Amino acid sequence: MKDVTSVSKITQELLNAGYSFEDVTKIWGGNLMRVMREVEAFKETYRA
């Protein structure tokens, strides 16, 4: 993604590809939570 404006385009393409709204919600929410967990783990590992 170039910037946040691409999010709606990705969402629309997922819907166009046949993903349900519920599936798209899970994809976005699941990815966000995964990234947040990874950031927290990184922070704990490299804490000064």
C-alpha cells in the first residue's frame, strides 16, 4: 500500500473476489491484532 487511502480499494477488491463482509472484517481485524502482537513482542525483546 502506498498509503491509507488504498485500504478501501483493497476491501472492495476482496468483496469483488467473493469474500463476504464478515470475512473481510475478520481479515482486517485479524491482521491488525497480529501486527499489534508482533510490535509488542518486539518492544519487549529490544527494550533498553
